[in-house]
Amino acid sequence: SGWKGGALAVLQMLQEHESAWPFMQPFAGTEEEMKRNTAIVKRPMDLPTCMERMANGTYVRGGRKDFLRDVRSVFHNAMLFHGKDDQRYIMALELSDMFEEEWAAVMSLIERPRDGDGMDIDDAPDEVGDLDAPKVDLAEVNAVARSSAASWRQDCEQCLERLKQHPSSWAFLDSIQGRGMDLNTVHKNLESRTYATQDLFADDVRAVFASGGGSGEDGDMARIAESMLKEFEQDWATLKTRWSTELRRVVPGSGGGGGG
């Protein structure tokens, strides 16, 4: 089924994330921690096991429901075992959000209404020995996944730089009373890799302009903030379309030839 190409791409993206290291092997700890983990976690899982099961055909029998259950178990287990103040809980939450976002993007590509261009699939297990199923080029999947994971921060930096070139951007560069975010802080967060996903970056940019720039009764500044936010949203929509197109290339049968 077409979903497997997207699943491979998303798995690769997760494994190459800087916060993935706690989830790259089975749980290990002290004897006491191991006992507590066994008592709490009923379905142990890690990302390489998910990738191995994808490669050896395990999910052919169980369909994508089993794939989703396994990946979600990786992060659910960590959040169940570690407290909310633990860095591993935070990492699990970040990667869980990233997975759900990327998986939704995959599904939006392959579950369009059946109009001759899309494809109609469901959650049922695949037919074993389906020789007509599209073949997945794993090398291409991995290459695109690596490129996507590495490049979106650069795209965000360029998007931010375009905003900072606006003639009135000076009013939004630094923190002021009444505004919870500023463009310089967004830039620092990008450089320090604070943002686990693109949308977390976008949320902070929107926060810069959300209160009219913290301008109070200054109608002119409120209008400038609205104008810059509109400019950002147009730029952001272009980036999202491009990212989706890149992902579409590795989802077999997702329709559409070429184009953008």
C-alpha cells in the first residue's frame, strides 16, 4: 500500500532527530528501574524495532494499525514511565507531536477523495503476496527524509530573515511590555534548535504579531503587525506546499505527476 513509503520516510525522520537517542534502543536502567518499567510498560517498543518490522514485512499482516500502535507506544511508554519534569518525557512529547504532524501530512496525500487522481486505502491488513503493490525505493526515502530533516530549519531561517528585512521590523526585534515574543528570540531559538518541528517555529512568529506588536492603543503599529503577519502566512503557505511536495515524491501511488 502507498502508506508504507510515507511510513518509512517519517520513521527515518524521527530516528535522525536530535531528541531520538532515548528511543533508539530498549529501555535500560538500574535493577530497580527495570522492575518498575516492567510493571508500568506493557508494550515495550523502540524506533529501530519499528523500522525492522517495516522492513521484514510484519506490518503486511497487521496493516498500518499495528504500525501506528508501535510508534505511538515508543513515546507513550516514555511519558508513562518518566515524570513531566524529566527531559526524556519532554523529548517523547516533542517527537510524538512531530510524528502525528508528519503522519497527518502523509495521510492527506494518499487519502484524497477518489476522483481519478487520488487513491483510496483503509486500515485493513494488506494482502500477502500483493505483487502489484508499488515498490518503495528505500534509498530515495532515506535521502528525502534526511534532506527534509536537515533543511526545514534553514528554510525557517530564511523565512525569518525575510521578515527582518521589512522596513518596520525594528519594532518587533526585541521584547517589550505586552508582547510575549520577539523576532530576535525566535532567531535564537532556531539557532539553539529549541524548535522540534516547523510548526513550533511558526507559532512563535505568530505570537510576535498576535497582540498588535504590544502596541496598546497605537493603531499604526497594529496595522503594521497585521501586514507583517499576512506576509509571513503567505510565505509559510509556500513552504508548507513545497515540503508536502517533497514528501509526496516518496509516497508511492499518491497521485500527481510532476507539478507543484
